[in-house]
Amino acid sequence: MQMPSDGAGMSTEVVLGPNDGLRVQSVATVDNVQSVSRDQLIRRVGRTTVTSMAAICQAVAIATGCAPR
């Protein structure tokens, strides 16, 4: 999941910020999700709120075509 600081306002983007443990506002872009092994994760940069995680799940559903119609 990419984390650029500004997004284009797409339905596959979720704005995250200080409430999610990040120092600055960022955008999670989920239209190009890739799996990585836990060994590749070095440090935690934040923890999403329940609301942000629900928005990420919805964005993933849209990106994968699994969104309810």
C-alpha cells in the first residue's frame, strides 16, 4: 500500500493523519496492494482508527471489484 502525502481524491484512496498515529496527513492508496512477508516490516509508523480501517476495507473492495452493488 503506497502512502503519498496527497491524493487525487479517488475512491481507492483513504486520508490518514495524526489520529492514525502519523506525524503528517497522508493518503493510503489501495489500488496496487502487494503482499510482503512480516520479516520485511521494519517498524510501525501508525495504527489506524476503526473508522479509517473501515474506509480502507471499502477502498480495497472497490479496487478489487468486490464492492456491494
